[in-house]
Amino acid sequence: MKSKKRNRKLKFELHEVEFSRSRLVTYYGNIGEIIAEEVLKKQGFETWLGTRRYAFMQDDEEPLNLSRLRRHYNDLILVYGDTLKETWEEYRDEYYERHLKAVQKIEVFFGDKLEDYRQYSKKLKLDEYKYFPDLIAKKNGKIYVIEVKSSKRARKYYLKGEKLRGLMLAREYGFIPTVITLEVQIEATEFELEEL
């Protein structure tokens, strides 16, 4: 029996794709942070992404918001119904275990500077600095509080005023305020629209 091949109709193709990069601003920042973390690791730094800060708890905060976690579990039931195999208790316990492991990693990362970092974070929060570090890095006992900018233009327009003061405040707690600037570019090539 012969297999039939579908006729493909190429509607159009572009070798170089032009698109608005303004919708990708957030992604540029995220990509820049990932690249910066990878480069620092290759240079012998230990790193902790600031985006993982939710795993880090203040000593006066509730470590686990059970009502919010329960709502999330209930949403999963609505979406997955009977196919969701975890009970509420299993889901809660697994989440709590992951949370505790994350907190333990942070305690090891900061060592005797943990309380200083808690105080720095609390000061940022209480004084409503519109800033939180992108990345924290450690090498040779020194801890760097890092802002990552994915272009020189972004650095110029973002890092000033309250955000700059929030970054520089790190020095008062024994950390080294640092800025990493790199040029991130996203390109698309060989675009094909093909009817199958």
C-alpha cells in the first residue's frame, strides 16, 4: 500500500524577520539574568537568582500561606478533575518540603550573613524602595548584590532614584552593590508559513 504524501503549499517565507521588540522587554531582562548567572558560575561564583526570593522568608512572615495554597490546589482540581492524583495533604506536604529545602539552601548560601540579608530585605520592603536585586553572587567570602541590565540604554534609564538607592543600601549591610550590563539581542530568521 502506497503512503500518500500531502501537498505542502508554502504561503511565504522570510530569511530575516522584522518584529517589534517592545513586547519582549521583560524577556530581555530575564534572558540577561540567566546569562549573567551562567557566566558568573563559570567564573567560580555561587549564585542565587533574586527571582527565587519568595523561597526566602522574613523571620516575622508566615512561612506558608495555607489559604492561598489551598486555593491553588482547588484550581488544579477544577482544571484536572479526577486525573489529579495528589490529595490536598500530599500536595501541601510536598510544597512545604520544597519550601523548607529552598530555605535551607539560602541559609547555607548566606551563612553568617543571613541575618544581614534579612535586615536588608526588610529595609527594602518597609521603606518601599522600588527595588529588589536580580541576582546575588558569592565568591571568596564576599557577597555581591547584583542588578542585571540587558542593555546600556536600560541601565541608564532604570538604575536611578529609589532603585539606585535600594541597590546602594546593600553596602550598609556588608554586601557589594554591583551592576552587570550586557547587550541582549533577540533575532528571528528562516520564518516559513506553510499550509499542510
